[in-house]
Amino acid sequence: MFTSITYQDYLAAQDRQALLVDAVKRYKASPAFQRALEANCYFRGENTRVARKTILRARKIETRDAQGRRRVRSGTEDVVGNRIASAFLFRFVTQQNQFLLSEGVSLPEDVKRRLGADFDRQLEHLGEKALLHGCAWGYWNADHLEVIEAARNAWSGFFPLLDEMSGEARIGVQFWQIASNRPMYLRVFDEEGVTVFIQRGKGLDIAIPRERYRRSLRVDALGEVLTEQGNWGRLPLIPLMANADGISELTPAIKAKIDAYDSILSDFADNLDRANDVYWVLNNFGGTMDDIAVLLEEINRVKAVANLSDGTGSTASAEPHTIEVPYNARRTALDLLEKSLYQDYMALDMDALTGSSLTNVAIRVSAANLNLKADRYEWQVRRFMEALLTLLGCPTEDIRFKRQSIANESETVADIAVMRQDIDQKTALRLNPYIQDEEIAALVEG
């Protein structure tokens, strides 16, 4: 969390708007903001370390002396090589988030209706950003949930001003720009409402005066939408943490292994590029480097050469050679890193589910770590849901999550057939993965 400026600093400031501008600058320079931006890059498949990678290449440097004579010497230069990034973080975060939230949250029908038809999708989006940044914020705006990211890009993000005594968020500051040369906007949340500022020069001007929070929307008998406004007694901003520590799932251990994997793969591609062409060994060739260049050009053009003799009477020959790029060691390193990444993140490697591992017992064993990871994540999502429902005055006892199931469905149906004498028809239909819940009643009645 951002703690360079607190709620108490805000209360004591003589110029609160100037303090907000300073807080945005400090937050942009903070490690938390930079780590969140880095997580965004890795999620998009952009490795920030590999993106700076160069390779050293020999080059011929030609100069002329004072008399105009050409001088040739060898030198080196840094050139851009292959920069291959992997998509491990996207795969891991998507798997963890969708495993728990792809089916949405189960609530009593009247409560779910109040949250809106789009709530489950917004909750998925919020969970994804929480896993990436360590914490994301949900803003309840009258009748729907808005997702507020800690860092969207280099000019846009969000941070709270925390109470030094309780650690509770008392002010929320969302800032954004569409480009670095465009004005910055701030949306400031406090207990009284929301104010939108625009930065002009070093100060802030009010773009939209403070509006009280929209608590709910309703439609009257004439079809007109009526807005109820008022205060919640607290900020309608609720944090969803990725874990108990509120840190990104791009941990140093995961990042280091992804960097090593991408570096090895990029270096291997560079070696393939360098070894791609045939090189020639010219035996007893007495020509200059310029003669060699002419010779190779002739070979490349007509795929043959008439004479390789230098006129001395000695036998000359040209032999083509290729470079064998070391492969086995790199392949072993990549396999070990990939396996270690799946183990450290506690993700399920779908490629490992082949052959004899496709039994339901084997699948459950393979998915055990993913379920344990989802257990810890579910605590955080449940805490978010409890805070949101409490804010809305709804009961919190019936929060349920239906995880994605991974099973050998043919084996499941065979097991149902074996158990058929011990269970009733409705239970058998409910256990059958090929039959939807809404179809059961009609089948039982039929």
C-alpha cells in the first residue's frame, strides 16, 4: 500500500489540492506503482528484462587518415537480438482467476438481482487486476460495480490515503491521462462524495463539483429513473486483495524463473540466427578479403565457382561447413524452469494430463495444488463480497463459489451406472455431467 502521504497529512495540509498533486507524483515514483506496471507488461507477454537485451557483434570499421588513405580495423557493437517473451503470467493468473470465478458468485436471487446482470463479469475483471497488482478496488456506484486498477498505464492509476491509526482507506485518489502531453484528471473520493479535478499548470481546478454518492436507482410508475443520493457512512470503495499480504502474484521467485526462461529461449534463437548460414573454409586461397567477398557473392549467385586458384600452382579448394547449435542442455533447462514455474505458482499443467493420468483420481491429485491456491484466493474474494453486501445492507451468509470442474466425464458416467442400484434417479441425473440442472425436473417427471 502507498503510505508516503496519509489521511492525517491530508487533514493537516494548508493546500490540500497541492498535496494531492504531490501524492500523485510520489505514487508514480513508488515501487508499488512500478511493480504493478511491470506485472501488466508480463501479463501482456512483454518481458521488461528481455526487452533490454542486446548482443555483441563484430563489425568492420573503415576510416581514412590525414592523407586520405583507407584504414580498416575490427570493432564490436551492441545490436538488438531476439527478444522472445513467454505468456506464463497470463496463463497462471487466468487459470487461478477463472477456476474460482468463471461461474460467478452464487447468492439468493433477490440479492443477485440487486447487484446487476453484469456483476459476475466485473468481479472476474476485479479479481484479475487484484492478482496482477496485489490489490484492486471495487467502487459501488448506485447499481453496478466499477473496477478501479492500481495501475492502468504510466499515467493512470489509483491509490488510497490511509488512516495512520486504523489503516483504513479514508480518501481515494484516481488519476488518469490519455497521453503524457494531455491534462491529468483526478477523481477524489471522500466520505461526502466524489469530486473531479483537472490539472492546469501546477494547480488543480474543479472540473465537476462534489457530488454525493448515488446510493440506488429506481424506476417510477412513469418509467423515469430516480436517483437516491446520500452518504454511506464510509467510502464505497472496497479492496480485493490477491492474498493475505496484498502483493502481486508476480513474486520475485516467479519473475526470476520467467526471466531465465525467456533469456535462454532468446539466446537460443540468436544462436540459430548466427548459425543459420553455411560458412566456407577456403584452403590455400591467396586472395584478399575483397577477393573473398567477390568469390562468395559469385557462389551465392550461381551456386558455383570456376576457379579457386591464386595463380601459384598450388591446389585450392572450398569446403562448406555448418555450425551445430547446442540444444540438449537448453531444452533440459527450459523443461526444468517450466516445471518449476508450475510448481511454484501451484498451477495445473494441462499438458501433463495425458494417457494414464486422465483417470479422475489422477486428475484430482494433479489439481490438488490449484485447489489449495484457490482456497487462499477464495478467502480474499469472500471478504470482498462480505464488505460489499454489508455496505448494501444485504445478508452475507449465503455466499457460494462454484469452481470449474476437471474430470474424465466418461469415467464419471460409468461410476454412476455402478452406483445406480444405491441411488435414486434424481441423484443419478444430478451427478451426470452431460445433464444440466434445469433439465433434471423434466426428466424426473417424464
